Amino acid sequence: MTRHWRCSWRLVWAAIPLFTCQLVGRAEIQLVGVATQPGTETDLSALQGKATDGTPLNRLGGHGSAIAYTGRGNEYLLLSDRGPKDGAVDFPCRIHRVEIRVTANERQLVQLRLLETVLLTDEGGRRLTGALEAIESDRPEKNRRYDPEGLRVGPDGTVYVAEEYGPLVDAFDTKGRRLRCLPVPEAFRPSRLSRNVAEELPPHNHRGRQPNRGFEGLAITPDGQKLYAITQGPLLQDAALDAAGKRIGRNCRILEIDLKNGHNRQFVYPLDDPRHGVSEIVAINDQEFLVLERDGQAGTASRCKKIFHIDLSQASDVSNAEQLPAGELPPNIRPVRKKLFLDLLDPRFGIAGEGCPEKFEGLAFGPDLPDGRHLLLVTVDNDFLPNQPFRVYAFAIDRKDLPGYQPQKFIPPPEK
């Protein structure tokens, strides 16, 4: 595939007052700043024309679906999801390379600069698309339809994507060509795939991810040896829905993939409420992670936009558990240990209220700030809506709040 790119020197920044959140026994978590981009911005794909709904094919949107640090200076990758209209539009999938500079000084600046847009293709060079109808097989890896939702960069620069339709976990090169599909157990996959969302639900399917509730987040351990993909909601066989189709299940699955040998393990992440969903997971070390859990409301109706600290060290491997209950687990199954780390709706941050976004979806640690605090970036998916801006929030985390934090390791690029 030919990579389409050009440089952009546009800077987007915001200076805001410093907000803090003080929790018992914790140091202050500070919101350093928030940067925005208008929902009408164009990307660097060089695509021309419009999709069937009128959306320009070079629309810079949905790119808050995931964020990953690249290990190079202040460069990150941002991932656009399947495009506008929930899969009704043939919109090519893409990744954006962006510079994000955070200056934790008296001006509290967060600056964005778009550097490159890369279009995604399969191994044969076919362009991947978010369209529901781009389906040719019940084997998801053989289809062009693709809903990328999770993103991480390996030590050698390999780009890993968690995809929701399949669901899939795939490895891409830096030019956007898929290198391989990583092993995903059949338990995560519906028996039947369809262009019609209703035909992927019971009674047509009784196994696998719910439509639009597949792999939503992806983490990589600091040593780059393992990936962790997490479902947005419980699998169908895990009592996800009642007879009327209402969401009643709380137990999501986390899939561990060993990148050396492909071995899998699975763990249970319990939602606080079956109406919630998981949006992201990011590694603190090889046992501890942050998980973003939220409701589906915006503005003053928002009730849950929370980041939880989880620990896998005592959790049961549920790979052989064919089914999980909707709520309380049996005594022989231990879920991940979970505790609140950061409530984005804490009034001290100034996020809650009329302007609160619905879809907080991306989490990434960046380079530590000059004062030694850890930088945590949280991004918002604007659903490609021209009247909804893209946002990235920068939080400074005291080292005492994450005593086990290990920065991700990267292989230095060869000297020129």
C-alpha cells in the first residue's frame, strides 16, 4: 500500500485553570489542560470525495477512539473507528500520527499537531472499511469490514489493533498493512456474521461478542511481551442479555495474548452496572492496569465516566469457563481486583455539566512531565460529528499514586 501523508503545522491548544482531585490517602491528581480540534478538520489521507452520507472522506474524526504512545519524543498514534453512521457508511479505516506536547507550567498548555494519516489494508492490500455490509465470510479475518477500537505500539514499532466486528487482534506495519491476525478463541466470535445487526443476536447467535460490544480496548505490557484485549460488554454466553434483549450481564472478559507463543488466558472484569461499557485498558505494569468504564450519556445526564485501577495477580483464568453468570461469580472464580482511580466527573475537574462528552474512549501514558509526575492522556471520540470537537485531556499523576508504574520499553531506532 502507498502511504499517504503530508506535514501539517497547525497547532491546537488550550490554557485552562489548574483543577485538582484529592482522594483519601492520595496525592493530588491534576488536570493540566485540555486541547480541542473542530469536528470539521481534515486529515492527511489525501482522499477526495464524500461518503454516501455526505461526510468528506478526509474528515478528521473518531480519532479519540484510541491513543497509543510511540516511544518517539512526543509522538502518539490516534485511531479512528469505523466511521460515521454506525457502520452504514463505506469509510476507509485509518490511523493518525500526532504530536502532543504538554507543558506543565504557569500557562498549562496542551498542543496538538497532526503529522500523518495512514490508511489500513489487509495482507493483500485491500482497503479496510467500517461498512457493515463489507462482509464475505463468517471468518472475520477474511472480511474487509473493520471496526478498530484499541491501539498499542510494540517495542519494535509494530502497531497492534483491537477490532470490534470480529472481534480481532491484529498486527500492522507502520505503512498500515496488516501483517497477521493474532489468535482469538472461538468463544469470542459469533457463529454467524451478518450485515443486519439483529441477525447477530439471539436466536441467531448464542455465543460470542454482542454487536458493537466486542474488543474495545487494548493494553501492552511494558516489556512488550503480552497484549490484553477487553470486551466492551459481556459475551452472549455470559448472560449478557435477558429474554427481552435487555442488558443484564456485568462480567466482561479480558483476553491475554502472549506474543511469543500465542498462548491465551482470560480474566473477568466486572462492570459496576450492566448499562455501562468498557472503553479502554492501559498497562501500569505486567499485572496492574487502568480501565476506563463509562455510561452512554452526555452532558448533565452523564453519571459514570470513571477510570479504575485493576490487578490481575489473584484473578482466575476463565479460559475453560464456557459460561459466566450475569452478576455474582461462583466462589471458584475470582475476578480482577478493582478500585476507583479517577472519576472524570469530579466537579473539581470542570468536565461534568452541559458540555460533558459522552465517549471518553482513549487512555495512554506519555513521557513523564519535567517534575517527574506521570502523564496520562484521555481522549474523546466525537463520532465524526462536525459540531462535536475532538478533545484530549492531560492529567498529571503523582508517582505515589502509581508506585508500581513501569514505562513501556521501546527499541531505539538505528542510527542514520
